[in-house]
Amino acid sequence: MDYANITYEAADRIAVITLNRPDKLNALNHDTLVELRDAITIAGESDAVDVVVITGAGEKAFVAGADIRELSAQDAVSGQRFALSGQDVFNRIELCPKPVIAAVNGFALGGGCELALSCHIRLASENAKFGQPEVNLGVIPGYGGTQRLARVIGPGRAAEMILTGDMVDANEASRIGLVNRVVPRGEVLAAAKEMAAKIVSKGQPAVRLSLQALRCVPQMGLREGLATEAALFGISCGTEDFKEGTAAFLEKRAPAFTGK
């Protein structure tokens, strides 16, 4: 794929989307968001992709935030459109039918933290730092930070990060549940690809139905969620991969999944 602000590579059923503005610490401007929207849509629809990894170019930053020059031009009316535009892209990531792994290298601030939050799994390099410092600019998070951060780490911790603008390092992010795992500096993309390959090896209908069930958690009460889980479980029992997986287990061999 030919993009100006990101790169898109797909191999071995894994798509890697890299925010590629290292001179700007991969800050999110309008053009980058448009390209990111296109790339995640392509990955989600591609029959050759089962897992998506999103990362940033270089070791300094995953995404250091929004483009401040563009942000500074907003007023009360355009600011809402500005936020909705970014939310649309991140909603597409969250709703992607394929698992999306954030490989966070360096700063993930403002829009960068919000981008990581929209991914299903987050791995962090030991030099990663997370934050929602928008209050330092006299504005609030607008790309989903107030909503997703509270759902991931709880409203109290989210309030502390958002209201103080303080950053947390990778180890603290792991402790509070903001990231799944911390890996040595320079190894986060490899770790994300390794995890992606493990997911690729599973029955893909089950992977996608599991994602669908997990997405219901914030919107549904327990009983409604359990009913949805049962319905999706039934669908998974009707797949060819289910028959192959159970047969392989009983025959003590590795399954040969076909994604059907």
C-alpha cells in the first residue's frame, strides 16, 4: 500500500500498520487519520489477514499525540467535528472483526494513548510512557480517552491521569491494567508479531466470535451478555474448525484449521 504518513505490510496473515512520521513523533494529523482509517478497513476486510498490529516508527514514540497546530485552530463548533473524526477512526479499530494488537514503543500520549486504548491488546516496550495530558492545553481528551480509559483501568485511576495530565511508565501501566505485558526495549514489535502468530494458529471463527462477545461487555448487563455468549457459542459449534479442533484433540494430533 502507498501512503504518505503510515506504512502497511501484510505477511503470514498478519497486517502491520506503522504510524510513520518519526520527525513529528508520529503525531496524528488529519491526513494520518484518513490513511489509518483506510488501512484498518482494508485489513478488516482482507481474506489474507487474521490479525492486525499497530505500531509507531522509531523507538521514541508510538504516537506522541494530536497535531497541535491543527488542534489549535479549532473552535467550539469545529472542535466537535475534530473529535468525531478521530473517534470514527478509533471506533473502526475497536470494531475491527480481526484482533488488533498495539505495539507501543515510546510515548503514547493524548491521541496516542487513545489509539492504544482502541486496540484489543496492548504490549509496551519498557521505555513506553502513557498519558492523557490534554488538560495542560486547556482541553479534554476527544478521541475516546474519557470513555475507554475509565473502562480499562477504572474511573478513579482514569480521573487521576486525565485531571492531572501525569504520565505513567510501562511498569505502572502494566500494574494498573493499561497494558497486557511489558517487553525489553526494541522487542515490542517482535513480541506483538509472536502473539499475532499464536492467534493466527487458532480457529479463526472462534477468534472472531470471541471478539464479538467481548465487545458486548461494556454495553450489556450480565444476563444479556450471557445470552449473547450462548448464542455465539452455538454458532461456533456449527463451524468446520470446531469439528476439526475437537477431532484433533480426541485423536491426539495438532488441528488443521481452515478458518471455516
